[in-house]
Amino acid sequence: MAGNEHVATAAAILPLVGGAANVTSVTHCMTRLRLGLADRSRVDDAALRALPAVLGVVEDGDSYQIVLGPGKVARVTPEFARLVDESADTAPVADAATGAATGAATGVARSDDAAASTADALASRGAEIRAERRSRNRTPLKLFLRRIADIFVPLIPALIGCGIIAGLGGLLVNLGWAGGLTSALTAVSSGFMALIAVFVGYNTAKEFGGTPVLGGAVAAIIVFPGVAKVEVFGTPLVPGQGGVLGALGAAALAAYVERWCRRRVPEAVDVLVTPTLTVLVSGLVTLYGLMYVAGEVAEGIGTAADWLLTHTGAFAGFVLGGLFLPLVMLGLHQALIPIHTTLIESQGYTVLLPVLAMAGAGQVGCAIAVALRLKRNTSLRKTVRSALPAGVLGVGEPLIYGVSLPLGRPFITACVGGAAGGGLVGLFSMLGTKVGATAIGPSGWALFPLLAGNRGLGTTAAVYGLGLLAGYGVGFAATYLFGFDSATLRELNADTLPASASASASAPAAAPAATGIAEPTPAQPSEP
């Protein structure tokens, strides 16, 4: 039955994105079906959002992303890709279906024009804000950071799987159970992390226009045990020195050298000369420069993270938890992904992710308060009810784009909730209890299986849980008490939105911009 459900979801989505002929690429991340589209105008956004399986839609650069949630997206994507392949020769049929779906949606929209619901109006406002964010975020720096993120996002499933297995192994060791099995679990969970530099190199070369396997070959130098015999500045190198940062730099250099060779080496000898020069030049630079520099940077990142939470934990957690979503809105959150990965590689877990995850807790508390304050607004309450379970599990897009952000002030009060949760987790770090995550991507309750720290698993989970409760509680209280003025409450506390209320709904939505806060795309993380 579940398989039929995923096939049905894929079949429902395909005509609404313009049919198979309009789909140029199909991939997925932790929560989203990511599509490349030939013609964006052929997509029916309203009909997609109305599908029961769709939690929201996000347009990020050249990628159209349909939020399906963790687990489901991994099952729907292959079915969708299969339908695209099978429909490649029947584009007219798909186009007809698209036209029919669009026509039907248009007819429904026309019939609802006289009494547009609050939820629809807020969703429209959310789409406008996303468009503004896209135009602001297409700067060279942010596009570069997005490319960096695209290198690490495909590694998240392996990080999660290995992280959970490592946690299971640690639990068995603490309990003194299955002693013979724990060594096997350690090997299974550690194999990927031992070679993660190779995977980073492979993806980096692919992203920067080189041959992926050459990027992997150069990055493999970093983890090769024989580098211990190489001395740099009078000091022997250490296998793995520089980690993922060194692999990223090495593979990016390899892609540049390869492209340079392709333009100058005669075709007759290209197959021999180009790969040789690429590996040789990039490999020597990696050994005698990048490994040392990247090693120092990686060590500095670990030291800085430890110092930050040990000495300024409560303040740092408050700032990070409260400003994470605005940071995402500015497109700068993607710079954190290699930092997370470096911390996981060097320390076994990242202490930053649990703090940043509190931003989602603030959104959950905010949404509950919105539903209680707008008791007579059935359409918006329905949006909250449908999006809340995903929000609790760390998928925040539906709550942010459908509820808090378009309303304006509730988004700010939700950030206050995130600051409270982050501050509490940071406070415990100052007191000696570190809370970390062995993988990136999950958030909310979905992060519990991946928690790790310098105390027992029970203590670590308790601190993280207290942080979530603080985020829920403060996000709720701040929104309930300060999220609406009396005029906005009167206008929104109905199922339909009059013309005057439409302008009012837009006015609060400008509040984030007025306070210097731009519109977010939540963590993965995060796809954090």
C-alpha cells in the first residue's frame, strides 16, 4: 500500500510541474524533491501545495524544490524519475494533463476569488517574499556558498546512517552488552568517516567542472597512510591532516588544472597527459601546502567552537539560536556545512548543530500560539495542524512560509524562542555538559538518535530536550503575548480575508525587512 501511495504522489506531482518534457533533472536531499525545469511558468504552485503529501514548495536558484519530508522523499523520487523516463516519448499527453490540471486549478481559483482564505493569502505573501530573497541572494559569494553546500548535501545520508550506528555501538559498550558485536559496529560506522575526504573530493571536482574520479584521487592522498613519510617545514605529515577542508581545496585545484590542460593539450595525447598532470600538480600542492594549511584551519575551527561554548556558551547559544533563520535568509548558513563536517571529522560530533536546531523549536511554539490566537480562522489553523508534525521533526518550511513569516511579527517572536532554546543549551556547555550531533541534516526530534557529547547519552538527550522545551515555551509565550496587535487580530480572526485585511497581512510581513531581517530558508541541515 505504501508503495502505491508513493507512486500516486509522484503521478500527481508530474503534471503539475509541466509534465515530463518540462523536467530536466531529478534529485533529492533530506526532505525535498529537487527538480530542474525547462520552463518555470508551466508549474502550478497552488495545485502542488494543495496535494496532501506536499508540505511546501521552495524555489532556490535554478532548482525547484518540493518539500515532502524525511523518508517519504527518498521513496517518491525514484518513482517520479521512473515516470519522467517513461513519459519522455509521450510529452503531448503530459502536456494535455498539465493543461487540464492548470485549467481546473484556474477555475477553482476564480470561484474562490470572492472569498479568498487567509491561508491562501499568506501563502501568496510567502511566495512574494521568496522571490525577493532569490533576487537578493544571487550574489557571487552566496552562489559560491551554495556550490559548497551542494558538495556536502549528498553525503548527509551516509553521515546519518553511520552516526546512528556509532550511537548504537556506544550504547552497547556503556551497557556492557554484545561485546563481540561492538567492534563490528565500530568498523561499519567508522569506515565512511575514514574516507570522507575521498567523497568530498569526488563531489568537489564534479561541482567545479572537473572529472569526479580525479578529484577523488587527489583527495585520497590526504588519507593515505604513506603521507607520514613526507615532511613539510621539518614536520612529518599526519594521515588525514586537513580533512575535508584539505580535500575540498585539493579537488577544486584539480578541477582547475584539468580544465587548463583540456584547453591546451592536443587531443591526440589528452587522455594520457591531462589526467597525469592533474594528479601530479594537484597532488604535490596538496602535500606541500594544502594539507598543512587546511590542518591548521581545521584545528582552529575546533578550538574556536570549544572556546565559544565553554566561555560564552549562554550568550553564544542565544545569538546563534535567535539569528540562525535570518542567517539562512541571507544565504550565509551554507558556510556552516563544511564547519559542521570538520567538527564531526575531528571531534566525533558538531556542538553547533543542536544549538542551531533550537530555531525550529521557536517556530513550533510560535505556530501553536498562532492557532490559539486565531481561533476562528479555520483556514490558517488547518495550515498549522498539517505543518506542525513536520515542524516537530525538524522540517520547518511549511510553518515558516505558510504561517510565521508572512504574518511578520510572529516570525520575530519565533526567533526569540529559538534564542531561548539555544541559550539554554549553551549554558549547559559552559557548565561542562556538551551536546553535539554526529551528523548534519536532521533537526527537532529527529536529531535525538544522532546526539553525542562528553556525558552519557541520557544526560545529553535531557539537555537537548530541555532546550527544545524552552524554544517551544518561549516561542509560544512571545507570540501569544506580542505576536499580534489588536487590529491584526480582529482582521485575521475570521476564515475569510477581506480586501482590507489583505493589505494588513502584507504590512506585518514587512516587519522583518524593517528590522534588518530578511526571509529564511530553514536548516537541513539544513539540509543544516
